[in-house]
Amino acid sequence: MARLNEQIEIAGGGAGARHVCRCGRDLGPVTENYKRHALMREGPVQNAGPWVDPHSIGGDRFVCRQFFCPGCLTQLDVEIAQRGEPLLWDARIRMPDEPEGAEGPEGANGPEGASKPEGSEG
Ligand SMILES: [Zn+2]
């Protein structure tokens, strides 16, 4: 079984491959950003640590997003992004039968889909 990172494995193969947390929680198909299926907490960049912009020079242009597994609440990732910027892809798996240049259903959807605790099929 392939591994995306310390917490997330790739289960299955081909078009049906899915992100799965090590607790067994499904985190959506590999064609989507798993962060959309994780719990997200967005806050000031200072949440990343006390050494990050301690004097708020960047104002509120940037945010710190933390992603957690809805099953075990393990932190899956942290990203610093511009406010309103779409979720960042850490890694993107392209399955052998996926056509070259295929895009996931992401795009300019923004982070609002990320807080859904259940992976909605469809
Ligand atoms: Zn989990």
C-alpha cells in the first residue's frame, strides 16, 4: 500500500483509489485533495508558532490552516496560505489509468468544502 505521508495511505488502485487515515477513516478519492475531507481550523499565522510574524507585519493577509482527521483528530497537515486561497495540494497522486492532465474537481472552490466531516459521495 502506498503512503502519502506519515498519516495517510493510498488504498486500492486505479480510479477507485482512496486516501485513508491510519485510523481507517476514509479521506476521499485520490483525485480530490484529502484536505476537503478533513476537519479544518483556520486562524492567524501566529497559530503556526510564536516565531511566525510575531508583530503581525503581514496583517491578516495570511492564515494558518490546520487539518485534522475527522476520525481520530490527528493533525494531518498545516499550511500557510493567503486568506481565501484554495486549499494547497501537498502531493497529488496520478493513477496509471488517469488521463494525462486530468484535473480533480477542485479549483477555485476555496476552503469552505474542507470542514465537511463526512466524505460526501458524488
Ligand atoms: Zn484518523
